[in-house]
Amino acid sequence: MNQNFVSTGLLRGHNERVKRLNGMDAMLLYSEAPNLHTHTLKVAVVDATESEFGFELFRQTLVDRLGRLDPLRYKLIDIPWRLHHPMWMENCDVDIDYHLRRVQVPAPGGRRELDEVIGRIASTALDRARPLWEFHFAEGMAGNRFAIIGKMHHALADGVASANLLARLMDMDPRADIGGPVPGGCAEPSRAELLRAAGRDHAQQAATLPGVLVDTFAGLRRLRRRSRERGRQPELARLLAAPATFANHVVSPGRTFATTTLSLPQVKQTSKRLQITINDVVMSMAAGALRELLLRYDGRADRPIVASVPASTDRSPDRISGNELGGMVVSLPTHIGDPLERVRLTSVASSIAKENNELFGPELYGRLINYLPPIAAPPVFDWLAWRNAKNRLFNIPVSNVAGPRERGRLAGAPVSEIYSVGPLIAACGVNITVWSYVDQLNISVIADDRTLTDTHEATDAMVHAFREIRSAAGLYDDLSTVDSAMPPAAALTN
């Protein structure tokens, strides 16, 4: 059983429930800085061609289903003197008129214009005095479309929990139409109650620490033994040696955003032809795209770079909050010009990273992070956020999440596309997130406003890399047009 969660329950003898953030949740709060916003974005594009869908109908749907969307009613409470990780107060009141906002997409209302609006929304932090989410209802889009732009703090939910939460908001989850009053009126516990709960949780942590240390040393021994068996891997990036690139610098507060869509059946066809996983195809695309950008911005691509890839440790369809994550470090062969050799090395690197994750213990990273010191962590993360140095651990976060296989609906209107992206982290100015949805492979890239001239350069490079992989695999047909998605972004004119 995962031991990340500690105190969950009642602090008082009535309805004021609180839940301790686990270490990963807390780290995502501690690592937030004025230039590093640790919220995630979930974007649902709604096709209202054959429905009366609009702002008021979505607002009423959200109000009706708020009782099923528990994390949207969580409110953060700090522990006095930072003696432990913060807690969530549950069942809090929600000011729907604050959290739900209308935004206008400028003409002509296509993909590029929507992406620009999303970038602006991503550029500001959430107010920690309120539940940590916002929904922006985007109007003015072409083709009688609307977009729901969900902005949620990563401390509330990881990719799996967010997908499950989104299913509850959409008509996909049969439980989502259950109405009834929403519990509310959470009252802040007293300082004494918070301190007593912190003391109990520290005692529980102390009791589990010996087991965590034993498991850690055992995991490290397994990793060391397996590394010796593999021998040197000269074509893969070395541990703690991520090279400096155009994307690795002090991140600015402003954000830019870009999306594109590929045919999921064509991605599956490619993976089958090459006898690799879909995730290997995605990572190979990222390697090819980043090679293109390295050549353009750095003038060279002569070394492999390092991707940080999150790995879920709890894929339960019922989990709608919290971060149950491990992490993998994957070498991306951006120094290789031949696309098939790049695919081969990416597949090898991904296999090694997965094996290392299993050898160390998928849940062990989260258990260790639980002991992150609440007093020391925030100033250390703040220092890292503004330190003008490259990130030695990795160059870029890359995520690949399997989204819903069935088309969802919002208030009866079909959800035609879903996009998702995580936050930027210290010294990493780009984040690539891929979500599959029905027949689509949807690619999102977020960057700070000093890294790329146009963030669609990155999504275009992902498409170029996919086309290159298919051609090298003997699949010469052109890329399919995904009719269910918005048309590609138009090129910028000088």
C-alpha cells in the first residue's frame, strides 16, 4: 500500500474534514515561485453545431456536478511555523462567479488564436486563499466551437486523477448526473488542532522511516548491480550530466502555448510497423523535434539530452485527487540524424528507464518525498527558480497520458478535443505533454516567453518528426487529416 497519505479525517467532532498533502503534493506547492507557476491546464473543445451549448448551460452543469468534483471544493491551510506539510480543508464553499470566467478568442477564432488565449491564462498564478482552480469559458471560436480551459494546481491532481475528474464533469461518467446539495461551510481548525495533527502525523512518519530507508538502500543496490551488468552505454546521456541547451535557463513568468493533433490510428500503425510501443513513438517524436530545435537555436545537436518522464503509481479510475507519481529519466538521442537509429536508441533508453523505475521501486520516490522538510524546502526551491544555471538532472519534461477512449459530452454537446499540459520547472523553459483522445493524439507544448520565437515551432517539429519516422519505416502515405479536430495553426507571416 502507498504510504504517501497520512492524516485524513476529522479534526473536530463534526463536519470539518481535513486531509494532509502527501510529499509530492507539497513539493508542487513548495516549488512554486513568481516565475514558476505549478498549475496544469486541461482544455476541452466542445462542438456546439447541433446543440444549444453556451456559457449559461455550462455554468449550470458545473454547479449541478460540483458535488461529484470533490477537489474543486478543497481549500489549502498552512500549518503554524511550517511544522508539517499543509492540509486540504474539504467541502468548502465555492464562489462560482470567481472561479468560472468568460474569455473571448480573437478572430478568426482558430487553433492559433485559442492557443494564445491559453498562454495568457497560464501566465498568472492561482490565488492560494481560494480553492486552487479556475475554468475559463472561451467564446468566439470558428466552427461553432467553444473551449473549456481548466486551470488547476498540480498539487490537487496528477494526470490520471485529472482525467478521472474530467470524466466526472463530462457525461461519460454515469455518476456525474447525480445531483443533490453540495456540502459546504468548512471552518478553519484552530492552531492547537493543527499542531496536534502535525504531531500525530510526524510520529507516524517516524515509525515508517526505518522501512523507507531499508527499501531505499535495497533499491539503490539493485540499480547499481543492474547498471554494472549493462555496462557502458556511450550513446545514452550520462546520469547528472544533462547538457546546456537553448531551453535551459532562468524561466520567465510569461507563458506561450501551442497544440497540434495527429491521427492516433496512424500512430498505432507506426508503432506496429516498428514493433515498439506508442510511448516509444511519442518519445522518438520528441527526440526528433528537439533535434530540429537544437539545430535551429543552438546551431548544434551533438549530444543526447535528458527528459524527465512522470510515471503514475496509481491508475485507479476512482482516484480524482492527489499525486501518485514516480519519475523516470530518459535519454533522448537528439545527436542522431538517422530516424530509425533514433527510434532504436529511444526505445532502448525508455526500456532502461522503466526497468530502473521498477528496480528502485515505483512508489519509493513518493515515499521519500514525504519527508521533504516544510521549513527548508520553499526557500531552496525559490533559490533554484532564480539561479542562472543549467539543470543537471534533465533538460525537458515530457509526458504521455492515455486519455478517454470514448467521446465525452458536456451538457449533451460532444467534446471534440482534449489537450493537457503540465507546468514548467526550474531551468526548463519547455514542457511537452501528449494526451490521446478517441482517434486523436493531441500534442501540447508550453514554454516561457523567452525560449521560442513561436511555440508552434515545437508542435510543427513534432509533426515533422512523426512524418520522418513513418517514411523511414516505409509508410509513405501522407499524414491523415483528423476531421474531429481543429485545423492546424496557420503559419505566422512576417
